[in-house]
Amino acid sequence: MNPELERYDEYDETRSDFSRWKGIYETWMRRKQEYSDLMKKQILSETLIFQPEKRTPILV
């Protein structure tokens, strides 16, 4: 190894950047898969029907 470059070996910034982006990518892929699975389970015709919220009247 080159003694002049040894100080750069102490902290490898690219490794921490890679780990951070890898974590973001894995989270995104996991959420995307969960969303895709949820969409496969839903019935499209029921999803498209307007369903107003059931609100309880406020009694004074």
C-alpha cells in the first residue's frame, strides 16, 4: 500500500453511501411488493364505487 494514501483507508465514505442507498432501495422494493400484493387482492369494481363516509351526527 502507498503510505501517502493510508489516511483515506480509515473511513470509506463510498461504503457508507452504498449501505445507505442499499437500505433505501430494499425498503422501496419491499413496500412496492406489499402494494402490488394489496392491489391483487382488491376487487377493482368495489374499489371504484364511491363509498361516502358514515358520519355520526353531533348531538348538542
